[in-house]
Amino acid sequence: MLIAFLQPYNNFIVLFSIIILNIFLIARRSYWQTFLIANGLLLAILIIIGFNPVETFGTIIETMIDFIGDILNEIL
């Protein structure tokens, strides 16, 4: 029930949690392997509790492609 309430904020929650995790790891001066494992575990946990990180990145890429397409349409 709580996940359904927070689902409209999926993009913000995923990006915010990844940014906070990476800032924490940078502050601790972690190795690059730690970044890979920690980000992978965070994404797995987000998927398990019901958020969809893949949708977030798909949305970001789709928005970027639309933006570039609009710019090219204006130029041409």
C-alpha cells in the first residue's frame, strides 16, 4: 500500500537514493568495486520493494532523445 502511494515519485526516489549512496561512498573514499556492488545492491533492493529503476533511466533517455529531436527539428 505504501509503495502504491509513493509510485508517482519513483524517478525522484531512485535518483535521490543513488545520489545519497554515492556521496556517502565518495566521502568514505571507497574503491570502485565497492561502488559497483553497492549500487547493484541498492537497485536490487529497490526492485524487490516495488520501485522500478529501469523505468527511471528509460524515462531519462527518452526525454533526452525527445529534447535532441526537438532541437534538430528547430535547426532544420
